[in-house]
Amino acid sequence: MAQVVEVKIPDIGDFKDIPVIEVLVAPGTSVKKETPLITLETDKASLEVPSPHAGVIKEIKVKVGDKVSEGSVILTLAIAEESVDAENLGEKTDTAQETSAASAATAVPATTSTQSIPQGDIHAEVVVLGAGPGGYTAAFRAADLGKKVVLIERYPTLGGVCLNVGCIPSKALLHTARVITDAEEVQAQGIVFGKSQVDINKLRTWKESVISKLTKGLKALAKQRKVAIIHGAGKFATPHLIQVETSEGAKTVSFDNCIIASGSSVARIPGFPYDDPRLMDSTGALKLIDIPQRMLVIGGGIIGLEMATVYDALGSKISVVEWMDQLIPGADADLVKPLYRRIKKRYEAIYLKTKVTRIEAGENGLTVTFEGENAPKPQIYDRILMAVGRRPNGRAIGAEEIGIQINELGFIPVDQQMRTNLSHIFAIGDIASEPMLAHKATYEGKLAAEIITGHKAIFDARTIPSVAYTDPEIAWMGLTEKEAIQQGIDYEKTNFPWAASGRAISIAREEGLTKLLLDKSTRRILGAGITGINAGELIAETVLALEMGADMQDISLTIHPHPTLSETVLFAAEMAEGTITDLFIPKK
């Protein structure tokens, strides 16, 4: 019969309120006597608390970040009474061992992890499921730290959605779009190039060459690090085994630790004719099949507006429909206004507070019915881009079947060390949480690899910047003004208009602005937003300022090169300090 006992912090000397930096087991884990359960960190050393008995973990009572002292309960453990007697006698009889094993087998649910690791066709110390930015970063970092790594990717090339059908090809096309629009608009300075001629096939080939160069580079980096790559769709078979359906048949990969980096997929609105190739998602739009005469973008978020920017420059008449009352709803309204004013002049229509209720496929195009405050009569479009967001792939990899928790949105919850509820399995990137951004995934991938290899670390980034690579670009980080108001934070705002920037005026793009939010009492930066050319590059300075705890004086006393757009961050800080000379601010 199994007995449930509380495992407490033993005598650890004079130390009190010691932080827990690592939980090494999970409910259902089978442990031996002296198996490490948690790791504590004092100001002098790291301490592992061992299990006083062999048994099965029932319930974890602490989490990373909790503080414990002698006598604190850390977990409950199911052990066999016979095993306890044998341990007290200082011996382990065959009978006691058999009884303990039988008890453990009864106590551990079939979907949870045990210490028994079945051997697959290939065994890895670390297996990474998904080779996007987070996945390949995790794999390469783990290999650099001495681990034997297997990287599983369902597509023929590495790089995931971002490199193959997302970030990289879209930015390549956005560069082309920028060149086209710059050539058009420079006519105001007396330079006339004539109407651009677009060779769609050559443009597509160039875009594919950009992707190929990067994917080949990743393949070479994997080879240099001796990271084994398996191409195929992977699903969990047990807590220590993944089955991969490859072109050569099924293969199994067993592992000590796993990092899930399986990403996300395009979200869909039910009832639309998705079998019609004229109804595209972002992947389809990036294929550049043709340049439609009229194109509707459903969704006024970052992905939709970036692709609208491309097709507008290539010559399509663009309409955008968005259910919310502003484009890019996650950004502050004042940052979006310059973009809205610019594209309203260029696009055929922008419908806010409006949604699409019906799409009918016909010989002459796709007929769209609208509903909402600004709904037009039914319209016919040559192509439609569906850009209403993405959903995590949590339920596509067999995670639930082995006991990994998945929430109602499809995300896999993790702690500050990127661990799932099974302590040897980690999740990073889109599948772990929002925001679904490549730079967040790479940060988390490196972190997970380092924790697996014994580094004492947690996710402690204070902010994750966001960028819309539209024209103009919009970038923001830290606290938004919306969030500050909702949270009741006593903040101050400073806005520097690019109309007062020599650099912005000299390139005829003075529609931008740079905004800083600061704490009224400490004067420290809380958040920032930039709209304008290259805003995505400029925002990094403010991210560093937030991470370093900089205040307005720190920024305003930092000498920036002149004339540059980076100066606008300096000028915004000088406005907050009351020291700006490039604008006249009346004294209050």
C-alpha cells in the first residue's frame, strides 16, 4: 500500500528565505532516494534538495521564485510502506523493491513522465521539435554547450515560417515596395524615373534566392555543430519519445530533454471558400502568383498591412477591412495616425468597425458582403488576403496525450525557465505564449538550451519590442499609453514630431513622431513608440534604455550623431527634461 508523505526542507544551517531557482521534478515523476527535487540559491552557493525516499511525486508545493526555509513543505511523495521500513533498516530486500515498483506503476498515470526512457531509432540528449528561429537557436546553443542534439523539422528546409514564408520574404518584398514608392515620390524633388515595370517572375526568383541563401546558411551551421536534422512531422509517443513521419517512413527519437518550438498556423474564419486559390493567406500572398487589379485585405493588423504595402506598390488597388476602430489595434492610436493618413490617400478604401460576413466565388471574382458601421455595398475583388491572426500549434503534436498541459487557446503554459508541467520538456516561441514574434522565440530558445545544460537563468526581459514594417514603419516597446491608463500608472508623455527633424525633412519623410513614456516620480523610461522610416531600427535604443533602468537625463545627456533620425529619441528626452532647443516649448 502506498503512503503519501510530505517532503520538507531539511536542516540547511542558518539560511532562511532561500529562493527556489529550479524545480527538477513534476507530478507523476518516479524518483529514487537521493534524487534531486529542487535547487535553491543562497548568496554563496546553489543547493539541491534530495528526495528522502524512493517513490512517485504527487503534488508540487513550490514554484520557481518562491522562498523557503527549514521545514517548508516542497512536495508530497507517494511511497510504499514496505520501502520505508526497508530504508529505516538500512537495507533493500527484493520484496521491498518489487512492492515499491508495483506501487509506483500504480501511482503514475500512463500520460506522465517516468525515469524509464525507451530507446528510439535515434537518441538525443536534447531534441528540438521545430526549426524556426527559436528552434534552430535552441538547437545550436545546446550543441555549443556540449549536448548531442537532434532537430526535427516538418518542412524540407530549416528556418520555419519566419524564414520561408514570413519575416524574411515579406521584408525582401517590402524593400522592393519601398524602392518603387521612393522612385514615385522623388518626383517632387525634380527627379523623374518613369513608371516602374514589374517583372513578377524575376521578382519572385529574387525573393526565393534570399530565402535559399539563408536556409543553406542554417544547414551549414547545423552541420558545423554536428546537429542531426530529421525532416518530417513529429508527434509525441511517450514523455521521452517522438515519432517522426519522414519521406522514408516512421522514425523514433528518444530524448533526455525536449524543447518544443512548433510555432503557429494561420487562423481562419469559418464558412469562407478556402478551396478557391483567389482567397489567400499570407503564405499564398508571398508566392506572388500575379498582381491583382483589386485586392481586399481582411484584417488591419501587422501582417495584413505589410502585404498591403507590397501589393499597393506593385500596382494593386487595395482595400482593408478591420473590425476594430483603428488599424494595428495593439499600438497606441497616435502612432498609427501617420500611417493611416498616408495609406488613406493611396488605398482604394479602408473600412473600420466593419467585418466580412460572406464571400462568394464567381467567374469574375470574389463577391464580398460587409457588415458594420462603415460597411459598403457588396464588392467584387480579384484576390482576397485573409490576415486575421495566427493560432499556436499546441494540439497538433500529441502533447496532451502524454500529459503536457495546453490551455483553451492552444498555448502550452511554461514557467520562467520555459518548462512545461513535465520538467524535462520545454516550450518556446509562438506555441508558448504571445507575442508571437521571432525575436522573442530566439531569446527563449537560447534560454531553454542554457537551463538544460545547467545554467541558472530565468526569463527576465523587461520588454519585447513590436514592429510593423509598413510605410511608414511603426515600432513600440514597454508600456503603451493604453496600458498605462488601464493600470492607473502615473505617467508623463513626451512627443517629438519629425517635422522638426532635419534628417526627416531632408529625406521628405517628416510625417513621423517619437514618443516616450516616463514615470512621473523617478523620470525613468516606461515605454516608447516611434512612427517613421526605419522605426524598427530606431526602437532598439529605447529597449536598451528600459532594460538598463535609464531615466530621461541619461538619454538627454547621451550625444547622438547629427543629422540622424536617432536624434529624435534624444530630442524627446530633452523635451521631458525641459532642455530642448530644436523646438520652443512654452513654460507652464
